[in-house]
Amino acid sequence: MFEILLLILLALLAWFWLDSIAKREVAINIGRQLAKRCHLQLLDETVACTRLGLGRDPRGHLQIMRHYSFEVSASGDERLQCHLQLLGGQLQNWHIPPYAQPIH
């Protein structure tokens, strides 16, 4: 009985790890799109998961909610702290602070 529970636990951990990797890639792509839409550059081409939780989608299904932080820059000199929130694999919320656009 203990072995079966251990196998189930290991399978759940493996699923969570693989799902987290996939959602991180989604968050990177969304962060890149948001930065591009705002005429900014996604710095370091990365996001960091800062918080995990549970939430319900519009149909009432329980999903994992992940909060990611990332940095962007308008001119390359300053770094702006930004964040986005995924429920499952769907963007729920995002924030890029106001910034001064460089004059060309």
C-alpha cells in the first residue's frame, strides 16, 4: 500500500514539474508580447514564478494560478518591474508600470 501511495505522489510531482515548465514558457511568450506591444524590451528573456495558488476559471473548474515577475526596459538603462498572472495557461492579469519613452 505504501508503495502505491509513493508512486502516486511521484507521478503527481512529475506532472506538476512538467506543467510548471510548460506554463513558464507560456509566461515568457506572453511577457515578450506584452513588452513588444508597449514598445519595450523583455530583459534577460525570462520570467520568475513568484507565487502559486488556486483559482476558478469561468466554468468554475479549479486551476493552478501562477504569478510571474519579469523586467522590461524602454532604453536599456533602466529596469521596470512587471508582472503577469496565469490561471491554468490563460492570462488573467498583467501590469507594466508607466515609463518615459525614449526620444529618437
